[in-house]
Amino acid sequence: MDLNTEKSNGILIAAPEGRIDGINALQFQQALNEKIDDSVSGVVIDMSDLNYVSSAGLRAVLLISKALQQREARLVLCALQAPIREVFQISGFDQIIDISEDREAAIASISG
């Protein structure tokens, strides 16, 4: 898993590539948490290049979301491929984490 990040107007945009599974979920979570500082008002995780997420990956996303909520910042996922979207729907995570169709919509929902 590779993780590309950029900041724009207080929003951290993270784009993981490949897989988030039991082997690298903690690494993903830590790498993202290291990028979140006081200037970040929200995080967009662009999943367009992610082709697999395991339950460990779901847990990492949930923990990132909870950490952001404590800081009164938002997390929005976007561009989920069909198999990834299905995992989020089956697990019910789509009910507790905001999901947008694309990066622009995700940024707009945080910017308000």
C-alpha cells in the first residue's frame, strides 16, 4: 500500500493505493495520523486506487474517523470502487462515515 497525501485549504487529501489489510492497516492509520495537524479541518480519503480493504482496514478508517471527531474535524471517503463500497455497505460503515462520489464532492461537503 502506498499513501499519497496533499493539503488544500485546511483539508488533507489522502489517496491510498493497492490494499489495506491486516499487514498494513496500522501503518496506514499511523501514516495518516502523522499528517493530521491543527491546521486540518477535514480529511478526504480518495479510494479510487484502492482495490481491497479488510476488516483491519475498516477498523483503521473507523479509528481515524473517531480521532477526527474528537478534534471537531470531518472524514469523508470518496471514489469507492464497487467491491470496496460493498464492504462498507455490508459492514454498515456507510451509515457512520460520510461517503461521496468523487473528490470534488467530498471536499465540498467538508468546506460546506
